[in-house]
Amino acid sequence: MIEDMWAGVRERVLRLADHPGASKIFGARGHGFRLSPVMDDAELRALEADLGIGLPVEYRSFLLRVGGGGAGPDYGLLTPVSGDDGWQWRGVGLAFPGQPTMARFAGQPFVAEALQKELDSLETQEPETDAFASDEAFRRAYAAWDARYEELSDAQEAGAVFLSEQGCGYTSLLVMTGPHRGAIWEDLRPADLGIRPSGQNFAQWYRSWLERTEQRLRALPPAQQDPDRV
């Protein structure tokens, strides 16, 4: 059962904060191995009403059994919260919260793949100065090209939630709609690599982070586990 995959996970995550080597784990200073309180079904139904679609089942179960956000891959998970403008994911309790996502935006169609093809084609059409009779004509053409590029790039974010900040502008996204619903994609646009699938769904992504973290802490030499040790 879906619920069984999260059995004991909240307790395992919270125990990591007491490990003497916890600060050695990448991202720990962003979330401190703290978790937000779990959410209840009434909250999730309200979130889903704003989203316009049910949450991916593994992520929904996580919110009910483990926590709304906090400790997780990289600098931690953003938390869905309700405000005057509706539900949105925000970096509650995170030192490096990343970009918030409105639920209504996350409920739109996820078409990042199709848009990437358009972006790839557009890149081949970048204006070059020697193709224009004047600098002013080049500037106008380039401004129009650049505006279209930014429009397509921004539209790639629809249908997904910015869930975790990786650092240096890279983020992990949880897809909410379409055939990739429930999958983790990576925003690699700072390296001009677009938005790409990670190959993992939410449960695989989170549980593999937890297992790797536990293994790394077990493998630390005693001197690195305890900074006060001589």
C-alpha cells in the first residue's frame, strides 16, 4: 500500500538532526533535518480544489504521513500553505526557500517537452548583427527574439511545483499534470539545459535521498562525526 512506503520515515528523518555528523550533509544548513507538521485530509482537499486536480498519490500520502515540507533532498522541500491569494508552495522554515509556486499555476498543463523543442528551434534563429542594415534594426529584432525566448522558457514551469532548491539556480520540480504527473524533473536552465526528467517519481526521489543520507552518516569517521572530538 502507498501508506506503507512512508511508515517510520518521519521518525527516521527527525533522528538525523541528532547525529553528530548531520552538518556534513549537503543541504542540512538549509533545512536542519526539521519537518513541517503533517497535513490533514481537509487541508489537502482545499489545496486540490485550488489546484484543480488531485495531488499525485505518493506525494499526497507523504503530506499526510511525513510532513508538509522541510527536510529533504538538497536544501529541503517547500510546503503548501494557504493565503489570501490561495494555496501556494513556500519555503517555510528553510534557509534557502527557492521560488514559490501558486497552486493555480501548478494545475495548468505541463508541456515542458513540447516547449523545449520550440526553444531549441528558436535558438537557431538568434539574430546576428551582420544580417541587419543598422544597429537599431538589430536591437529591435534581438529584443523581439529575446522576449519570445523568455516567454517560452517561463511557460515551461506551468503544471509543476518548484519543490526543492538545489543551489546556483537549479531546482527540482514535481510535475502535477499530464503523463509525467508525479515525476521529479530538474530545472537546469542556468546551464542552458532546459527542464529535464530525473528518471524518478516523488517517492523514489525522497526515499533514495533518505537512504543515501543515512548511509553517509554511518560511513563518517568518528572524528568527522563529532566536531568536538580531539
